[in-house]
Amino acid sequence: MNNNRQPLFRLAVANLKTHKWINAKLCLVFVCMSVLVCLFTAFNMSVESRRNEFFSFNTSANYMYANEDKSEFLRSNGFDDFDYCVVERYNLSKLMQKYVQANVPTVTTNYIALTIGASEKPLYYCKDTSLLWMYRGSPFNNADVKELSERFGKTDVYVGDFPEDNTHEALVSEKLLDSFGLTANDVLGKQLGIWLGDREHPVSYLTVTGIIVREYYELSGHMDDSWQIVPSLVFASNVSLPSLTDTDVFHIYVMDSWRTLSVDELNKIISDGHLTYCGITSYNQRVFLDNIRIVVVNVYYIIGSLLVAGLLFTVMLMMDKFTAVFSRIGGILLACGLEQINLHRLLFSQVLLLVVLSIPLASVGALVGYAVIVELIAVGTGLTMTVSTSTLLILLAISTLTVFVSATAFFGAALLKLRKKTVKELLVTDVQ
């Protein structure tokens, strides 16, 4: 019989239809193997992706500050990759003690009013309450720019010009202006007056040369004005304000990379150095992510190993049944004129059909399983895992590859059982 006229594909389809149950079980085994591998891989990928994304979106928080120079202390503890700067923050405690009888280092915005331009202009009052912090010297750094770019697609922390030395020029927070119902156009290039109360006690007069963008105050390192560096106004380094004389000095250390110390080790260094670390929340979150991954990986190792062992045992049992059935059919076909080489091709065609049937089921199973795991983690930990298009595509690719590898291994094992058998041995195969 001519090779080209031997309908191997039709024969393979007929074999599948004749022995539906055993082929269905083989498909199920391939699908289960694929889902196990996919879920294990996808979870690790998602945790790592979430971890990297988390740090990328929290770059601006990776800094420390202290009231005196701690450069040598940090270097002696392995922190040798930081950018160092010094800024001063005006301490309004004397002003507050004198006029409000409150022993606090600054004023909340509900106690102040703003004027624009000449004194006859109306007063502007705050719509919400936040701390007013006035800095001398630039508190901005490359980490701020990096996170601002990653999260908001912006590269400028402020618009306009940085104030010059020996002037009363200043940058003003857009967030502060928002709370007073003002816009950048209302104040840019104009004189701004800050008053404690209704034009009772002047805090400062300044000329607005630039506006700190509101997104700056959504950065991880500048969200909490009670303990992070969150400037409302920024003056040049060399400037004096007649109404304000006291300042607190801040030595700031912006880290180039995240540390790998344990939380206890990091906290000891912070405590010993009398430092404030503005990235401690992000650092704890990283440890939390790592712990989740360790727990889940260990669970997968234990449960996954048991499931894989069970699946392999199932495959071994089905292997004998499958090869026995195929041997009997193969013997009949050889006796009817099928060439020996085409018997092997028929086996390959039949296994290939199983692959084609298994891949859609495996892909759906992997995606559904992953969605369930993501939801369970969100419910149990409050952590939202990454579910990106690239993750899903990789998941589908892994699913396909796992099914193909499993089927190839099965085909190889079946072929070894068949390749040395004669037609007579194939015909007399006992099918249980």
C-alpha cells in the first residue's frame, strides 16, 4: 500500500472515538500537569512582578534623615550608596506660642489666611486641614523624579523657577493652593502673604516663582506630613525671613537601592543612629511579600509533589492499558497492509490529537486557577497580585509547553513498548 494513501489522521481520530474513556483520562492527566506547573510558575512570577512594581512605585520613600550628620555611621553599617543633602525647616513654635498659645513646631492651614498682591486684596481661607511646613534649601532628589515618572508620567517636581538666594522668592505647593481654592495662575509671579489669623500676624511675604506639582504629595516618600519630608513652601538655601529665625536642620540620605537586611537589623540601625527611615512601610511590605512567597512555595512543593506523584502513577497505569489497546489495533492494521513506519506515525498522530484537545482545557484551567488564587490572596492578605496581559500570555505559553512535553514523554514511552514487537506479538496482546 502506498504511504501517501494510508489515512493516518483518520485512523487516529477513529481510535480516539473507539476508546473515548482512556483517551479522555490521558487528556485530563495532561491538563492537570499543565495547571500545576502553570500555577506554581505564575504565582512566583506575579509575586516577583508585584515586588518589583511595589519598589518601583515607592522609590521616593527610600531615604533617611536625622538632625545631625550620620554619613560615617551609615557607611560603617554598609550604607555606602546614598545621595546626601542638608535642608532646614522653619520652626514656628515661638510664633505659635506667642499668638496661639500652642507649643507646636508649625501651624495647621486652618489657622492661616493668604493674600495675593496688595493688602486690599481679599483673604483666602483653607478648605481642609494640613500642616504648613516651610523649607530652606531644595528637598527634591532623583528618587522623587523617578517615582513621579513611573507613576504619573511626569519628570518635573515643580513648574517655574527655583527661588534665588538672598530673595524672598519661594516655591508653593499646588496641594496647598488647592485647599485655598487657588490655582497656579492665580499666584505665579505674584506676592503671596501668609497670615496667622485674619491679617492679624504676618508669617511671611514671598514672591511665587514656581509651583510644586500636586502629584509630588502622592509619592510614597511625601504623603505623610507628620514625619516625612513634605514641604508646603521652599525657599533658597541662603535666605532670611524677618518674622522667622528658628530652623531645624535635616540631614537627608537618599538610598540608591533597597537594602537586603532583615527588618530587625534595619530597625536596630535606625534606632542606634537616631534616624528616621521614610521607606520603612515599603520595606515591611517587601518582607511580607517574601514571606507569602515562601509559604506558598512550600505548600506547592508538598501538595504539588503529592499530586505529581499521583499523576505519574496514573500515567503508568494508563500506559499499559493504552499500549495494549494500540498494540491490538496496530497488529490488525499491519496485517491489513499498514507499513511499520506508519504505525509509529499513527501513534504520534494519536498523541498529537490528545495534545490539541488538551491545550484549550489546560489554558482555561490555568487561567481559572490563577484567578482563584489571586482572589484568595486578596481576600486573605489584602494584597492585589499582578494580572497583566504579559503574565496571561506567558501563562498560556507555559500551559502549551507543559502539555506538549508531557505528551512527548508519553509518546516516547509508548514507542519504546511498541517498536520491537512483531505483528504476531501485537495481535496476541492481552487487553484487560
